Amino acid sequence: MANISIINRSNLQGRQRLDAEYYHPTFIRQDDILSRKNPLTIFTISHSIRSFGAYSLMNQVYYKETGIPFLRGIDIKEGYADFSHVIYIDENSHELLWKSEVTEGQVLLAMSGSVGNATVACPTWKYPVNSSQDLAKITLKDGYDPYYVATFLNSKYGRFQTERLPVGSIQQHVFLWQISSIKIPFFRHLSDRISVITRRAIEKLENSLDLYQQAEQFILAELGLQNWKPTRALTYVRSYSQAAKAQRIDAEHFHPKYDELREHIRRYPNGFLRITDIATNSDETVEPNVHAEDDYRYIELADINQVIGTIESANEIKGKNAPSRARMLLRAGDVIASTVEGSLDKVALVSEDYHGAIGSTGFFVLRPRTVQSGYLLALVKSMIVREQMRCEASGTILAAVPSKSLQNIIVPNIPFEKRNEIAQLVEESHTARREAKALLKKAKRAVEIAIEEGEESALAFIG
């Protein structure tokens, strides 16, 4: 049923917005609750709110594979920054874009893309860091904690304000003058407690990444491949019989680096196996359309955190709305791996939270046979398997790895004790990440409780 609200002309906020969504009854109600807490505006508590220089400067900027991180809106999550997809610029570009440099302690707020997501530029980042026009950089005055401010912005009372702000008919965007008007309530004791919780969450996120990198490096070290760089080959020759056997004539498939890698694996003292010896490629499917009104959790490539191999989210859909590719039944302990050449780093372990969900047919669903799930994840995510997958990919428009090619992928037969250590590192990594996200969620909820029920209730909730 439609919600209808009637706003008198005299009550139009700033008399600059006429769109109905801005005056949605929920927004009006939340604004009324917030206003009772004597909030301050971001303009009042800030030294500066900066975004970017002239957009035309981007014509002189070139992206690099390494260099100075250039954060965008999509890199800012609720309470933390995700550097897994960050792009880089060089020193000259950084100097040119001096107005968009990120400094430690600033509150970063996404103005486009993931509008409303906020985090703090942490002391553990490797500076310098720069940012795109999608990010507002808020430098607070002394006495205002950035971690509390970012947590408030991520709470529902911050989100409703940023959800109201975007303007534009095609690609919506938030402007700095709008951010200045965002209202934030402050409480006598809560800010410090929120800051402690949020900092602890960020530490756990960083620890999670470190633990996973240890697992991956363990595998590479076991094979002596930590710093492996294949021999550079400008030209190479293969016989007709080799092409006929592989039923391939594309040059990439026959690149010498793949033979080098496989030979390295074959020389492993404990021997090697095919990946199909340690895991089965499940063909267990469901047909959501048959149960049109049932609810399903659907997981696709965009839901994967490829840095440590977790499923970050799922789409809640009705069976009747499920796309044709939503068919693969997922079980806890499965490892899902993208079959698409351009997304081979999209590999994740299916946790208990997503047992029974359905995945895209763009995934292999690898079900462990003789190894632990955590070990299988680290192995499939590693360069050892990823490069072989790339070798096996075929197709002209959207290259993908055929399921029959899995039998061509070989892996080292690492002893059980070492496999167990790798699996343990992965488990600790995923546990740390879950705990971190739970802490961020708890901090947000505490802010909401303080606004709705009072500071004492919020402090009791925190415990």
C-alpha cells in the first residue's frame, strides 16, 4: 500500500527539494526523532569538507598497477576501506591531485557509487593515499571522534540523511554543501565506547587479512614459488600434433609459463594430484522457478570477497524472480570458484550461514573429498590453480573454464599436517572477519539505541 505525505509549502526544507522521495514519511519520522537530541551539523564540527579539484585534471592522470592507492566510492564499506580492488596513480598524478589527498583521521564518506558508506582513514594505512571525486574527506575539529562520526553515518539515522541527499536523474550524486547539513547527535560517554569498539573491529579486519596471506604464502613457500616469475617469452613454437591434442590454436593456451608452473608442481617431493582427486565438481542443482513463491538466497560473483575468500552478501529473491543462472545448490564447506576468465580470483568458502543458498552457474562448486575446506579454498585461490585455470579458459566473447578442463589442473600433494595448518589459518582469518563485522554492527546499533531509548540503554547494550 502506498504511503502518502502532504507537505506544506512553508515546510519545504530549504525550499530546494520538490521530489516526493525526499519527504517520505519514514524520513520525516526519523528526522523528527533525531532533532529531539539537539544534534550538531557536520559543518559545525568540521575544520573542512573536501572532495576533489577540477575534474578536468583527470585527463592528465594515468592509472598504474602499483603506486599510490586511489580510493573510490566503491572501495568504502560500512566502517572500513576495502583495498582489494583499489587502483593506483603515480607521484606526479598525486601531486596534481593534492586537493584529494587523504590524511590520517579523516572521515571518508562515499558521495557516489556506494552512497552513504563511511569509514576513517586509519593510522595503519600505507600513506600517501589519494581519492576520487566520489569521496568526501571530512576533517573534524578537536574533541570530535572520527570513529564515532563514521559509525553514526553508517547507522540508520545517518543513512536516512544520505539517502535523501542524492540528486540527478541518471547517475545520482551528493554534493559537499549537502553533506555540511547532515545532523549528528553527541552523547557524554558513548562516543569513546563506540570509538574503542570500532577500532577493535578494524584491528580484527586487518588481522583477518594477515592470517589469510600467511595461509597463501605457506602454500607458495612449500613449492618455492613465493617470488616466482615465469621466463619471458616473446615467441614460442608448438607442433600441429600438440595443437590437435589440446584442440586449441590460441597462443595464450600454449604460453611457456604454464608448462613451467606445472613442471614446478610435478617436482614437488611429496608428489602431485589432480584437483579432481581431492574435490568433486558438484552438479547438484535446484529449479527456483518451480517454487515461485519460495524465498531463496542467491549468490553471484559480486557477492564474493576475493581477498580472503568469503561470501559477503546474498540477494534475497523469490523463486519466480530467479534468473536462469541461479541454479547451483550450495552446502556448507563447499568452495565456489568463478569459471569466468576475468574473475578467476572470485573464490569463496561457503559458511554455515549460506548453507542451502543457490549460486550462479558461473561458479564451479568444489566439494572437498580428501582435504579440509579451508585448505581447498587457499589452494584454489592461490596462483598455483588460478594460472592453470587461465590456461584452460576458452571462448571468444566471454572466456570461461570448461568443467572438463578441471581434470587438467594439478596440485601439490602437501602432507596432512601442513594442510591442517593452512586450513587453521584460513579458519582463524574468517573468524576474525566475522567478529569484526559483528562489532561494527553492534556499534551501529548502540548509536541507534542511544537516539531512540537514551544513552544509558546504549551503554547497557554495549556491556
